Amino acid sequence: AGLTRLVTLIDRLEAAHGAPPALVAARLIAEAALARRESRGGHYRSDHPASAPIPTHTRLRRDLAAVRAAA
């Protein structure tokens, strides 16, 4: 719930201020954390407490067209 609230806050900040690099980075970090469906090391999720048998990287790609349209 906290990560979802954070993404909503980032949406509001981007609507008010555009997409400066700090907000883009914050969004990528929050969305990557939401995409992860396991806990590993210091990245604990109470809604997904188990670790996957094989670790995988979470990869996201920002839609540059949307970023440019918001600017």
C-alpha cells in the first residue's frame, strides 16, 4: 500500500512540476519495487515474504514518449 501511495504522489508531483530526473528516478525505483514478487536480502515485502528459488533482476523501461508529452 505504501509503494502504491508513493507512485500516486509521484504522479501528482509530475503533473505539477513535469518530470525532472529526481522524479523519474523515484518512479523507476518505486515501480521496480512494486514489480518484485519476492523478498530478498534487505528488500523485504510483507505481501511477498518468500524468496524465489532463482534470483532474477527486475527490469523496467520508461516510456520516453510519455515523458516528453508531460514536459
